[in-house]
Amino acid sequence: MKDILGQAIHDHYHKSANHKLWINNQYGPKEEMPIDVYFRDEDDMPDIEWLAMNECRGSVLDIGAGAGSHALVLQQRGFDCTALDISPLACDVMKLRKVNKVIKGDIFVYNECKYDTLLLLMNGIGLTGTLENLKVFLQHIKLLLNPGGQIVFDSSDITYLYEDGLPEKGYYGELLYQYEYNRQKTDWFRWLYIDEKTLKPIVAEAGFDMEVLLEDEFKQYLVRLTLSR
């Protein structure tokens, strides 16, 4: 797939273009994704991200790190933080922004080190795409956890998108998206938004205990997973 998000992040950092990043979907009109959201300072981050970073401990793997903003905050707080992203252009930007440890890689095959905290923010768990792929993901990332380690991520319940009722087939949180930037488009890809009620039995079956750390009025929530004893 074309590295369109990485190109947008790269161009924004280098101020080399002024194109808009669009997200096409299959439930409504396309939406603009402000590229500067990937370059926020700590003061501009929402409460759910603040809390997630406050809950980090030990060595941290920031999965789907984008431009590295969360990794930079954690570095400043003294954490041993590694930023992982599949986009080579995003990884180049993170290195230029002085993220200490940057790995270009696919989280579904990455198994080089173990960590105390695996962090996925901005609905990073969405990269699993489907409920079935989430189950595969949860089994794989056990390989990346130190004893007593944790996974911290946010997601949301998106029933509000379905004013005419939920779809009869499939899980309503498995959405199709497409990035569009500078007249270039990615292939369509799946992104997962999972509600708490659906998530709980899946993580339990995978051998994790789940703790909800925060839930807001927009049905966004933050969870911690730890391996069951």
C-alpha cells in the first residue's frame, strides 16, 4: 500500500507541501484529517492520552507511533521508549524529531524485544482491522511483554454513526477507510473501533485481565490489559 500518511507527515514536517489529508469512508462524506494532530505538544493532547502516558511504566513500545509525539513526551519524562511504525517516511521524521529509538516494522511480525508497556494511542488498536485479527494480535503481543507487563490502548463505541440501525451482517465497528493526499489514494483498508462489551470476552479468551481506566461522554475509553495469573 502507498505510504500516503507517511508522505503527509513527511511533507508537513519539512513544510514542503500544503496538501490536505483526507479520509474516505463508506458511511458518509470524506473527512479532513488535520496533519498537525500528529505533531501535538503534550499540552494539546486530550485527557485520555495524558492518562495513558501517566499509566506507562518501565520500558515502553509506542506502536503505530506516527510522527513520534507520544514517544517524545515519554522520553522527556525519562522513559526508555521505542517508537515503532510501518511507514518509512514517518520513521524518518521521528528520527529528525530526535526520537531516540525508532524501528520501522510491522507489529504483527515484530518480536525483537520485550517491554513493560505496549502503548497504542489515537485508537491505535484499530490497526487490527477486524475482531478476528484482534484475536491474532493479542496472541502475538504476548511475545513482547515482560513478566507483569501491560498493554494500554483506547478505542470507542461508534453506534452513533448508525442512525438508521446497526448493520445486519458483520460487526459495526469494522470500518473501511482510504487515505487520500495530493491526488494519491491508498487501497481501502479495515480499521477497528471496538466497544467495551465486545472487547471484554475477547481479551478474556486471549488470557488477559481488562481494566477500564477512563470512559468519557463520547463513549471513548482507555483500557489496561495484563496477563491473567
